[in-house]
Amino acid sequence: MTDSELEKCQAALAAVEAQSAARAKTIAQLRKEILQYEEIEEMLKRRNRALYLLNQAGQVFSSSLDFDAVLSAILDQVRQIMGVRAASIWLVDEATNVVVCRESSEQWLIRGHRVAYGQGIVGWTVKHGQSVIVPDTRLDPRHYKGIDEEIGVEIRCILSVPLKVKQRVIGALQVVDTETDCFNQEDIPIMESLAATAAIAIENARLFEQVLRDAETKTTLLYEINHRVKNNLASIIGLLYSEQRYGSAGDRQTLNQDLIRRIQGIAQVHAMLSETEWAPLPLDELARQIIMTTLRTLPRDIKVGVTITPAPVRIATKHATNMALIINELTTNTLKYALDERDTAEIRVRIATENEGTTLFEFSNDGPGYPEDVITMERHNLGLYLVKSLVERGLEGTVTLRNDNGPVTAIRFKNA
């Protein structure tokens, strides 16, 4: 073979090798592109599955307005979509400004556990309103190890996202694992989508519970108002019968004034109960209001001082009207007897809690003391008859009389 022919063969061989290299490069590029397409296809499948599950989750979340059922449904969907070992829902307790674990998927994640605002990963999430991944809790100083110690499980990896309603952070949705590096950045959008839907469901369930509580409260108040109006009318009828039985027909004007004072006392306590939505009333304030209402009927030249010892005792709603009538009668007796031939008097009220929850209410004035037969209850006027009847029947208590620089009426009853 001549040199010329050899060169031609070498050139042809080089061309073939070049073509083979080009083909190998093309095949490698094609394989790389196929792998990329397969990865993209797999990612699209995962995203489509995630979108499908997110859509399903939204339907599940909105299927109930029961608060506990909503929380359980959220955690079930989180575990299914994220494929995690454990998940929990933490909500802000606005009354105490702490973050509380309201629901968890595992028994070792303690429901009811509380962390301070900003404490731990979940507290940080709530405070800053930002999602966070902690690949290894041992390397993150924000991790609160107190929870690990309490539950007896060492948490290694955490993904925490805020629960927001109209830009207001109401809590956090958290997934955790005992292995490191369990979550990546692609998990955050999925968790945030879950959290957005979950937050709306939680808020709707909360609002529904509030509506139920408000409706129950209004029903209770309506019943209480009707009950009290019925009792007040019965009290007025009873007062009229008492006036008819014990009153003197010769002093009709005085009897009418006494009856007006009693009805004014009933109206006053009804107004106080309405203002507080039928909650127990401060007994010292009730005494002050009833006494001052009764004293308004005095002429301007008559002066009556009132001293009421402050006390934290509150009178139960069911006892308030009877107590108001009792205070009115004792004040009226003061006007009748302590101001006899005098233009000044002093009323003193002492309230205390005794053993076994017994309330002591002492009413006294600086007028003439009780006669002996009145102290022993052998004789009484209409006012004291009403006081004794209201204490024994209305309060299921006892009344005793004595003298100590003036007449003293001591009333004891169970304030429940």
C-alpha cells in the first residue's frame, strides 16, 4: 500500500472515529435530556398529586364546623400529603399571649403544651409569621429542648409554617421527624397551601362555636330575665298582701310611700342585673345603690350618712332581688325610728365571708336600740316581718337582732 493510500485510510478512519464520538455525545445528551424529562415528569406527577390532595384537603376541611373535628381532619391530611411521622397544630391564646398545642397526630406530642410567644421553632414562626425548615435541631439555637425532654422523644427535623387569617397570625402548623434532613424547600409551598386552607377552616369553626355560645348565652339571659320578672311580680304581689295583712289603714300615705320604695328597690336591682348581663353583683355596691335610692325620698334638711365597709363579696343572681328588698326595709326602718325627733342619722353596713362560705351582712344605725321583745322576735312590725320572711324563705338564711350603739341586724346565708 502506497503512502497516499495509507493516508486516505487513516483519514477515513479518523472520520469514522469522529462520527462515532459525535454519535456517542449525542446519545449521552439524549440520555441526559431523557433523564431531565423523566425528572420533570415525576415532579409534575408529584405536583399534580399534591394539588389533587390539596383540593381534597380543602373539601375535607370545609366539611365540618366542629372545632375538634376540623383540627383532626387537618392533621390527617397533612400526614397523608407530606408523608411525615408526626404533625401538630399550635394556636395563639390571646388571653395569655402564649402558643398552645391544640391537636397532635402522635400521643408523644403533648396536647395542651404551652410555649411563650417567640419561644422555640413554633413560637418563632408565630412571632415572625414566616415558614422555616430546621434540618437538624442540634444545630439551631432556636429549638426549645424542653419539649423533647417532656415528651421523651428527641426531635431532629422540623418544618413549621404560620397559620394566617387576613394577615393575622393565629398559630402554626408543624411537621416533625426524629431523623435529620427530612424536608426540603419544595415542601414549603405545599405546607403553606395547606396552612392557608387550614387557617380558614379553623377560623370558621371558631366563629361557629362563638355563634353557638352567643346563642346559648342569649337564651340563658332571656330565660333569666323572664324568670326574674316573674319573681319580681310575685314579690310585688306578696308586698301588697303583707301591707293588707299588717298595715294600718289610718296612715295610707305612709303605706303607699313604703310600697313605692320597695318597688323602686326591685327596679334598681333589675337595672343593675341588666347592666351586668345577670352576673353576680358586688354586694357592697348593691347595698349602696339601694340605700341611696331609698334616701332620695328624704327632705333636703334631713341628712343621713352612709358607711359601707368595702368587701369582695358578690351576691348570687338568684338572691339579688331578695337582698335588695331586705336592704330597703332596713333603710326604711332607719328613716322611721332613727330620725324620730332628729334630723341626722348614720347607717353602717359591714359585709364579710365566714366559715363554710357563709356570707354575713350586718346593717346598723345610730338610732334607738331594738326593744327586748323585738330582739327575741316576740313582736315585730311589717318591716321586720318582711326582713325575716325574705331572709328565711328567699335566702334560706338566718336573721338575729341585737343592740350595739344602736340597732344591729345580722343576716347570714349561703351565697351560692
